[in-house]
Amino acid sequence: MARILIVDDDPAILDILGAYLRADGHTVLEARDGLHAQRELPGADLAIVDWMLPGQSGLELARQQRRAQPDFPLLLLTARGEEEDRLRGLDAGADDYVTKPFSPREVVARVRALLRRARLGPSVAVAGLSLDEGRRGAQLDGQDLPLSRLEFDLLLTLARHPGFVWSRARLLERVWGPDFPGVERVVDVQMAALRRKLGEQPDQPRFIETVRGVGYRFREDG
């Protein structure tokens, strides 16, 4: 199975998650702070990281790992349950987000899902749309969908979190990067081009809905 790194300064969480993950057949690595985690990450297949760590925060550790290894699967644990906090975690590079208190069985199930996504098949497959992050390829209704790098990243960001509303500012930071000097209008221009390739009309969205005054979301029903 996989080598799972748990990064948390709470011994009880290390013990209970470690026990459940070992019972599921995984090898468990442990770290209690960001510095120790950095030494363990090269030997891990997936990391479960607590947001509130002594010294370097889990959020910063996630950002650092995403820069170093963009495809590395990372699950964020936190007592912060507000939507804005979840957005910050996803923006930092977490692939999934679990709020404390949590069910260890749910965490194990999410670990399995992240490992499947990392190892097998498309990153997203829903309602005729397939996105494969590994090969940077997209298909719509069985036909190759020619997307630019920005279009692919934009669509993948939305599709990974169906129903979640992304503001233009958040999309600009996530897809174009925090240092991009452009204005939010560029998101609308890129979205219009993407929708044309998806065969969508603004008033008849198949995948992407406009949330007036806010931004965009991927439809939960695909």
C-alpha cells in the first residue's frame, strides 16, 4: 500500500489516525512540526497535515510542498470550518479538507480516494467530461478537447470542487498565480473562451454556472 505522513502535534491524533491507516494496510510516518515534516516528505506518498502546527503552519507547508511537487496528494486537517478557511486551504494547495472533530474512518476513505486519483485514471470524470491532470488532456463526450494551459487549469480548479463558488479574485490567484499583474476581467475573458469550447451558452450552462456578483462554480449535477 502507500506511505502516509501524518503531520500533527497532538499525540492522540497521531495514535488514532496511525492505527486506522495501518489497519488499512498503509505504512505510517509521523511528524509533529513543519521542519520534521520536510525531512519525512520525500519518503511519503501522501500527507495528512494539521493547519495549526508549532512553527511553520500547515498552510505554509502545503504551499511549499505544492511548489516543490505539484502532483503530491495532501489532506488538510483543521478545526476551522468556515467557507473562507476552506478556500484558504484549497488555495494553499490542499487536495482535500477535513474539519475536526472527524471520523477516522472518513479520513481513511478520503486517503483512499486521493491515492486512487493520484495513481489511476482521470483527475475528473463527470457527465461526459474527463480531465487527466497527469497528461494534461481533456475529453468531452469521448472526443479530445483542445484546451490551452490556462483553460485546462481553470476547468480543473472548478471541476474538482463542484458546487463551490469561486470569486474572480480567487480564481485569478489560484490559476494565474499571486504575482499576476492583470485585472479580474481576464477571468471573464478566459471563461468565455472555455465555455465556447465546452459548447455552452451563458444562459444554458452544462458544467459552469455564473454566480452573479461573485464568480463561477461547477455544477454539482454535472
